[in-house]
Amino acid sequence: MFSIDYKSRLPFYEQLVENVKSMVLSGVLSGDDPLPSVRQLSSDLGINPNTVQKAYAALEQQGIVYTIPGKGNFIRPDTEALRAEQAQALLRQLSDLALKLKALGITLRQAQDGLAAAFKEDEG
């Protein structure tokens, strides 16, 4: 479920934040799902509990998790806003990419075929 790349230049807590965001966006984690305890996750990953706590605090500050004292950390039930924000950012990137493709002389049909092929690869 959670993973850390010990060779990455990205700090462990940022990797954990990205792990949780990715799981929320993909639907693996949804509203009110509990996160592992700080102690459990730090033990599982072999990292300092303060690192896990820092990641959870960052996630709470970003509005992705909430904390119930004595109970733990949970995914916020309104994570649809995060998904919508991510979708809008990706659509903006797609628009920028479309302009670059157009500048290179790629036709709309060629771009649609490429996009359709990418979706098929994902389904298969």
C-alpha cells in the first residue's frame, strides 16, 4: 500500500504525502477511510515516526485528512474537490500540449488517434 523509495531525492514525508494523494485520486482510499497509525506505518516502512507525523500534518493542512484525537487520521469525505482540482490541472496540461502539437503540424485527427490509443492501452 504505502511505499518509500530510499534512493529518491524526495524527502520521505513528501513521498508519503504523494502516496496518499495518489491513492485518494485513484479511489484506493476514499472518505472516512482510516490511515495506519503513525507508529504502525513508521514501523512498516522503517522510518522515524516524526516523519510520518510530518506527512500526516501536511495532509491535514492540505485538507486531505482529518484527525480524531485518540482515534487516528482519516481521509476527508469531501475528496472530490481534490479529484476535480487534479482533473482541471491535467486538462490545462492537455490544452498546452495540444497547442504544441498543432504548432508541429499534427492534425486534430492524429492527436485524437494518439489519445484514443493511450486510453485503450490503459484499459487493456
